[in-house]
Amino acid sequence: MIRQILTTILLAGSLLGQVEFGGYARNYIGVLTEGDQEFAIIQNTLDLTLQGWSGSVSYFANPTIYQSPGKDLSFDLSEIYLDMYFNNTDIRLGRQQIIWGKGDGVFITDIVSPKDLSEFLLPDFDEIRTGITALKLNQYIGDQTFEFVYIPTFTSTVFADTSSIWSRTPDFPVPMTTDYSEKDIPAMLENSEVFAKFSGILPFMDYEIMAGYMWDDDPSMHITPTYLGPPPALSGVTLSPQHHRLSVAGGSFSTELAGMVLRGEGAYYIGKHFQAQNAMDYPIDLLEKDYFHYLLGLDFSKGSTRFSTQFIQQAIMDYDELIVQEEAMNTLTFLANRTFLRETLTAQIFAYAGLNKSDALIRPTLSYDLADGFEVLGGANIFVKDANLGDEEDPGQFGYFDNNDMVYLKVKYSF
């Protein structure tokens, strides 16, 4: 099946004007540092790109094959689309990734393409974003661009399988069942998603203004308790994941400030659903609230070292004390990057720090370009949990994976 798809793509490409091929082959091995030092990942990847053009039409295809020992081959066609060019207007039709915003390592206005979180936030972001079938229209007005996106069918976030070390399932002291009957969004015209963005370049900054009418990519967990008798005699719970409509408006900017780059990005979401519980810590139905997600970032260089830092906050409006999530969730990110040996050796460290739970994810890497297109990269993923937290307390989104520290090696050849 995979061979037939690749053959079809290559044959179709050869029939349309000029053609360029590219891609990479990669071996990726990760080992857990805790316990018996199990392999967290052994993966071989073949990522191909095919691009061709003829006159005012071009096409692009990006098939990817993943192979892991003991598993079936996994095929992903992350992008395959046609571009049509007119005077001051471009139209892109097909499966594509759409990237918006100014943030690094965070999704605020960059929400058009859903996410694959089956390995948490560890893959490269072009692998975390999943392709969507959409129509994208760009209208150019001088230094400004109006972008419109129409998505006919909804695609959900991909989460880790329950057997994965990256799975995070609710913890209840009673039996739990899951009802998926209301999770799917039917492919109907009324269930389409639309987004729009206006961006431009001014003498002192560049900016983006966006809005969207969408489904929440992350399902909300409706929880139905079952009682043996009158509450609080809880005997079990039923989880019902459901996606809800959201309206969102926001924007981003970047500008130079005293030799540094100041970045900002924010989005206001209307109609987000949050888990709640009663005074006895028993689950109750979700509460619908608006929330604001924003960041401020600063990029600068000292000598040959590049630095970047961001403050990120998610704030729930009109907060209710019954909501499980805290009213404001604060995160810091830090990046330092330096090259050596005529830019063939790169040392980098990127870190998330959760301020509410004192947890963190620290990601040091060292990469070396052995030859043209041939790169070796070694790194580590270090999860930090606050040692002062009790066993029953939430350790935070990074501290939850405290036992998943790993070291890894990637060998990649790009062609």
C-alpha cells in the first residue's frame, strides 16, 4: 500500500513540468535513564519532499515513512497540495500545515493545524503539527497580507496511547469507563472551521491579527459519576470526551528594542470548557469560561551566543473556585544557542519552567555537521518535579513525566 502511494505521487509529479526531490533519512534512538534503561524509542524515518511547477501552478507532497522494531510501518502524508498563482492572490488547496504566530515551543495563535502529542512536546514542531485538508487564500495588498482558511472537516489532537509512557490519564479511586459515542464531529457543512489573518510590516514592527471559529482540538472530558446510594457513595465514573465550539481572536507582533527583538502574542478564547469538582473533591460537569493565553518574549545576542526567553500565561476569566485548573498558569522558557568550528558544531539548551508547580523540562542538545547534509545530534530530555509535593498533589505538566528522563541520538542525512 505504501509503495503504491509513493509510486502514484512520483508518477504524478513527473507529468507536471519541472520537478525537485528532497528529504532526509534519519535514525533516532532514545534510552530512559531511570530503572532498567529501557529504549523509549527506536525509529527509522524516511521523509520525502516532491515539488514541481508549470506556469502558474505548482504542487508539493511530503510523504513520510516511520519504522520501529516489532511494529508495522507507519505512513504519514503530512502535506500534499496544489498552489495556484494569480495577480496579487495565491490559492493553496489540499492537505497542508499552517503556521501562525511568534511564539517558540508554544501554541497560542498557532492553532489552525492540530497537534500530534503522542510523544508529548519532544518531536520537532514540524512533526508535532499535523496536516489538514483546507483551502487557503492569500490576498496581497502592498506590504499587508490577508489570509483566509476554510477547513471542511475537523481533525482532533492526537494523544498518546494509554500504554505509552507519555499517556496521562485521570486518576480516580473508583473504576473508570470511557464513552466515545459523542467524540466524533460529523463531516457536515455546518461543522466546518474558518480562520482569517491580516498581517503586515510597518517601519517599526511587523504584526498579525487573527480570528477563528473552530472546534477545540483538545476534547473536554465530561465526567458522569455513578453512586451506590445517596452521594457521596461513589462507585464509578464514566468519561465522555467531547469537542466544543470555540471563537478566538488574537494577534502577535515583533519589534526591535535597543538591539534586541521584543515579541508578543495573545489570543482570547470564548467558550472553553474546564473540569470542575464539588467541595468534597467529587467530579461535576464542566464549567464554560473564556480564557486568555499570551506571551512576551525577548531575543538577543551576546557575542556568538543567541539567547531567547518568554513569559507565558493562561488566565481563566470570571474564575470559579470549583474549577480544577488554577486561575492563572504561568510558564517561562529559555533558550541559549551557540555555534563553533565554523558553524559545524552547535550547542543548545532549551527549557520550559512551570512557575505554578515548580516543574520543568530541560533539553540540552549538541549537533555536528559531519559532511554536507550529514548531521549527528545528541541530547537529553530532563523532567523536573518539585520534591516538596505530596503524592496526591498535581506535579504539573512537566513534573508528571519525572520518570521519563532520557538521552537520545539522531543521525540524519538530508538530500
